[in-house]
Amino acid sequence: MKESLKFDCSKIFHFANESEVGALSTQAHEAFKALREGTCPGNDFLGWMDLPVQMTEAEIADIGKTAADLRTRTQVMVVIGIGGSYLGARAVIEALSNSFHYYGPASMKVIFAGHNISEDYYHELEAYLQDKEFGICVVSKSGTTTEPAIAFRLLRELLEQKVGRDEAGRRIVAITDASKGALRTLADREGYKTFVIPDNVGGRFSVLTPVGLLPIAIAGFDIRELLKGAAEMRVQCMEREGNIAMEYAMARTTLYRKGYVVELLANFHPKLHYMTEWWKQLYGESEGKEHKGIFPAGVDFTTDLHSMGQYIQDGRRMLMETVISVGRAEHEVVIPHDGDNLDKLNFLAGKRVDEVNKMAELGTRLAHVDGGVPNMQIFLPALNAFYLGQLIYFFELACGISGNLLRVNAFDQPGVEAYKNNMFALLDKPGYEEASKAIKEKLKV
């Protein structure tokens, strides 16, 4: 049997004793029960809970076949999406890829668009794609979300100009609603290959649907192992004693109620940067309701110890820290001996770089606890698809429990419409005439 992801919150007992965490136990079990039984707010968006075991072999094979076909037709796949429509896929791809894969001659590159509205970005992207055999994976429930819709309009035109409408149709895959919306209408008209975003799975919980699985498969990684890891974590938390997702939810909620309102997700492996970005959306969009919630932030160590380290160590005591530790490095690099020893580092000669990194991690955790920062640890035995699947499901389940403990609907996001309404009014979108007038009057003040 494989090792499993582990969670340790023992170091928070400097800041909240076990009885304080234990006092939440009944509430946490009720929060978890509400998820399992589908009685919590947002219960029409709980489809993610069973995704790892409900994905059929036929569905997995279809994703694999589509990915293989696209890999033979293209050098570059552009994944168009924003928020949960791209962050999960990017998190897994970046975690499993060679750190310098974008710069090398690898046969397949997966790049991203539709997550910003930068004119320079799109000019440079179009220039990059001019001499590339590329395809498009567009992810949008409606097909009308501004950022991805602009990107798809631009890149679809470029692709059709390069290879013609028929071949472009073979290189475009739409992941969208089963029956309605602008993208579904276009995909049916043009004959694009499509996959469905389940109605009962919100974007930030969608990485284990085709939204995440197809781009990950196109990049060449094993989606079966990803799903297997998630399924194992589901069993561990749902069917065995010791629900570590509940433990994490209880620990962070206890600290939040004691005034620790910012959670730093820290890693000591640069490939986990986008996992942090995905986690930030998952928790920020799920918990940030009714003027409540822990603010999710991320740091990449040891890099950020030389920028944010001072504040974390000695700044305002409102921070808690969750560290993702990776057990086994994939490669071995040994520090050489230097005859001059000008840098005074010969005491490290013969040691692996990973040993130095792990002592930096341990030293940092001890220093931050001593400095007043509660510290939790998530341990991944290795950085591979199986353990990333475990990590994804662990975070998703803990997020649902945390949202219920906070007494908010963890599965909606009403606040994200405010900027859109202002933007549409300022751009004079039809139907926004009154709002446009009001906002322009406000800007005169």
C-alpha cells in the first residue's frame, strides 16, 4: 500500500490548546454530515465529492483519446479559461512538469489565455503562435465570460486564418454546458469536440472533471493516477477513522476565532506555486462572504523568506501558516567541495541540495512558531499525480467543512459580479444605460 498524505497541527497548540480545538468537534462533525447528506447551503453544487469514483472508464478513455489526437495535430495547446476554468489544470501541469519545459524543444506545450485582459499579452501570444501548430481548449460554462470570450474570439480567428475553418474545427475542443449557452451553440454549429462541465460542480471544484483532466492529459500526465489519489483520500476521509480534512478545518477555524485571520500557504518547492494559486481561489471564493472568512495568501520559500520573511517573523500577529512539505526529491544534486571556500560553505560539501532545503524548512517552521505564527504541516511523500490527487481532494473537502463551520454558502460567489457590472457600464454595454449614467456621474465627484 502506498504512503499517504499526512496532516499535522501539533504546533498550533502553542496558540490554541487541544481542548479549544476539541470544542469544535461536534460542530465539525455536523458540518461534515451536512456535506455528506447534502443538507448544507449550496447543496446543489456538491457533485465534486464523488467525482473521483464516478468518472467512468469510458469517460477517462475519451479524454485520453482526445488528448492523444490533439498531441499529434499540434505543438502548442492554448487552454482558455479564468479562475477555476484554468487554475486547477495549471497547478497540476506546473507541479509535474520540468521547471524549464517552456524553454525546451518538447513536442507539446500547454499554455494559458483568457485569464487577463492585457493587450500586450495577446499581441505577444499571437506573435508566438504565428509559426506554431496550435490548438485551443476553451473552457466556459456560458461562453460569454468576458476574459475567455475575448481570448477565444482572437485565437479562433488566428487559427482559422492559419489552417482553415475545417482543420481549426478539429483542433478546437470546448468544455462547456451540456445543452445551453453561447459556447455550446457555437460548438454544435461548428462540430467541435466537446466535454461537459457538470451542473453540480462549481468552477473552483472542477479540476477532477474534464475542465482539468483534459489539459492535464494533453500535457502528457497520468489522469488515472490523479483520480486514484483523489479516490484514496475520499476513502480515507469518508470511510476510515481519522478524517484529516476535518482536522485541518477544525484547526484553522479555531485559530480564526482567536484572531488569526490570514492563512499563508507556504511551500519549499517552486513547482507548487500554482497549487497555491488554485488554493487561494478555492478558499477565498468559498469563504469570503458576509464580511467573514480567512484571507488566503501564498508564499514560495525559501525565495519569499528574503522578501516577506521579516513581516512573517516580526509583523502583526494575525497570520497562521500551512506548509506543504514534499518528502522525496525526484533528482539528486550534491554540493561540491571548493578548495578556496571563499563562500564558507564547505560544511555543506557532500550534502544533497534537498537536505539543505529540508533543514531550511524545519528551521523556518520553528522560527515562525517562536515568533508567534501558528504552524500546520501537510506532508506529501512525493510530487506526483497520485499525491496531487490526494492533496486536491483534501483541500476541497476541508474547504466545504470550513465553509459550513463559518456558516456561509461555500459554493456561490455573489461578490464577483460587482466589478463586471461596473466594467459593462463603463464600456456602454447594451442594457446598462442607467448604470452607465450613474457610474459616470459618480466619477465626476
